[in-house]
Amino acid sequence: MRREDRMKLLFETKSEYTYDEYLKFSRTVQNKVQRLWLLQLAMVAAFLVLAWLGWKKGSTVEAIAGIIVAVLIPVIFYLVNSWVIKRLYQSNHALQGQVSTFRFYRDHFEQDNALGHTSIPYDELTEIVETKTNFYLMVDKNQGMILIKENCTPELTAFVQNLKK
């Protein structure tokens, strides 16, 4: 492929890194990429087994305590996770409100913002996660770029969906 063909701009869009977008990104990465929900499920199952064993022993207190802890695990995960995500976002002043411009070419995309310029070949993306509102272009298990669908043309949306294949 000729360099001119590779460097022909196909699409351009912008994404603003607000707290809400960062929160959605973090939760999606934890659940879809890191599969944190499996740990929660295992812990809930373990406490339900302990509750059942307590009930079989005739210990109502152990049974009730196991059930209460099993119910509280997802709530505690959610609250602690929300607190950690908020602290991470607030501690990274450079990220807050950052607007990134994405330019898509045949074999790579570029991201420009106040922090600098990044060029990433599509084959270096580890995963493209799609939600109802966003695409997350993952370069590592914990690191990716937020592409807000609302700011994408239908053609760009189809292009990114095709990259997933």
C-alpha cells in the first residue's frame, strides 16, 4: 500500500474526558476486560455456602450472617470502586476535561490533546470494547481511549465496529 493511501484521513472526531465518561470507562474495563464480577460472584457463592453450612449445623446466626455478607459484597464493591475511581480522576488534573481529537487512517489512528500526540496501529489494539454510548480502544488490559459514539458519524461507527472483527 502506498504511503499516500495509508496517510489519507478517513474520519475525525473528538472526545471529552469528563468524570462521567471516566466512570463508565473504568466500570466497563473492570467488568468486561478484567472480569471483576467473577471475583464478586465467587465471594458471594462462598458466603452462601458458609450460610448453608451454618444452617445445617443449626446455627441460625451463622446462616443469617453469611446471607447478609453475601448480599453486602456487591454493594461494598460498588461503593469502594466508585470512591477509588473518583479519587483517581480527581487526582489526575491533566485528565480532567481533556478534549482529545481522534483521526482515523487505513492502518492506524492518532490522538491529539494538550498532553501530546499518539499514533497507534490498529493491530496494536488489544481489544475494542463497545457499549451503547462509547467505544473503548484498549492498548492494554487497564489502558484505553474513550471514543464517544454520539460524536461519531455513522460511517466512523461502522468503521470501528469493523475493526473489532
